[in-house]
Amino acid sequence: MSRLLIRIWEILEPSQARSLVGKVFQTVLIVLILANGVAAVVGTVQYVAQRWEWELYLFECVSVALFTVEYLARVWACTADPRYASPLWGRVRFVFTPLALVDLAAILPFYLTALTADLRMLRLLRLFRLFRTAKLARYTTAVDTFVAVFREKKEEMGLAFTVMLFLILFAASAIYFAEHQVQPDKFPDIPSAMWWAIVTLTTVGYGDVYPVTAAGKSVAAVVAVLGIAMFALPAGILGAGFTEEVQRRRRAQPRRCPHCGHVLD
């Protein structure tokens, strides 16, 4: 039984799947996840939903059944990993890992829809079907790289977001004092003015709320310029972090012979 458990874990886990069966299983699962994402999107088109309603529902049932079997198999076989070796608490720890929670979120809404007749709740639960695409995080190194970059640059990102929050508060306060008397309905208080500050700092500028006084326009000009510079800061930090992480991973990889593929000393 222990040998079967280890074999199942090696097939299920991308880091352990070196056999042909494991690679085929991962490929099929990736295609199924992508197909579920496409089905969730096109299912919102009225013509498609009416024309292929039964086919879409059948596909969802089959997908959820396969994802459920996969999830239960992972919970059962996770004790093959030394980190979750305990038959009880090891499985409990595994269930609460981020990727296991994503797997649960991919199937749980389907079963919850059978417990409610509230149409608003049903629409909300159907929205969570898109969580199935998050299962791709288990089969790609891009998410690992993204997490590693954020972990490495967390202090710089924290400082950048702190400055952003300060700028939003400053911009909202400045526009409130400049425009409140002229447009009390648009800028009734500083919290309401934060909407304008956010869309202006992000250079979106929807146009639903805008200054009309000279002082307000001056504040808007300064805030717009600061927004271009300020929101480029996190992008620069993340860009540098990704470059450093990719270079670090390349250096960590063993060099191989271009002819035979063997690892070089």
C-alpha cells in the first residue's frame, strides 16, 4: 500500500513526476484547466449559454468529478511527502497549504450551488469557477518566480505602497479644500474625494468627477504628474526583481554539454 501511495504522489506532484504517466497526467490536467477557463468565459455569452447549455453543464460535471478525484487523491497520498508524513496532522497541514486551498476552491462552488436557490448566490458561486484556472500555479514556475520576487522585494514594495497611500490622502485632502465649496455634491468629504485621487493618480481619469476651479485644476495637474512617476516605481522594482531572479535561477542551473546533454562540472 505504501508503494502505491508513493507512486500516486509521484504522478500527482509536478516536481516528482518524471515518468511518462506523470507527464501525460499533468498535460491532460493543464488542458482541462484551460478548457474550464474558456467554458466559464464563453458560458456568459447568451447565445452560447442557450445553444450549448446542456453540453456546458455536462462538461462542468465531468471536470468537477475529475478535479474532486484529484483533490482527494492528493489528500490521501500526501503522506508520501516527508513534510506531511503524519497520517492525521500531516493531511491537515496539507489541506491548508495555499495550493490545496486553490484546489478546494475550484470544486467547492459546484457543490454549494446544490444547497441554495438564491439566484444572486448562484451567480456569485458560478463566478468562482474561474478559480479553476488558478490550479495552473501548480504546473508552472512563473508563480514561483513571482512569489520569490515579491518575497525578495517586499520591503521596497511596502515602502512604495506606503508612499502611494500618502499621496492618495494628500491629493484627496487638497482637492477637497479646493473644490468642496463649488462642488459639494462631488466632493462632500475627504473619503469621497479619494475616488478622484485614485483615478487621477493612476492616470485613468474617468471624467465623472473633475475640478472646475483654478486651484482644483492646479492640484489635478500636480497629482497627475506625480501619478505617472509614482506608479512607475512599483513596476521598476518588480522589473528589476524579475531580472535578478531569472539570472539567479540561470546561474543555479547546472551547465550541460550542448552535444550529449550531460551535466558539466
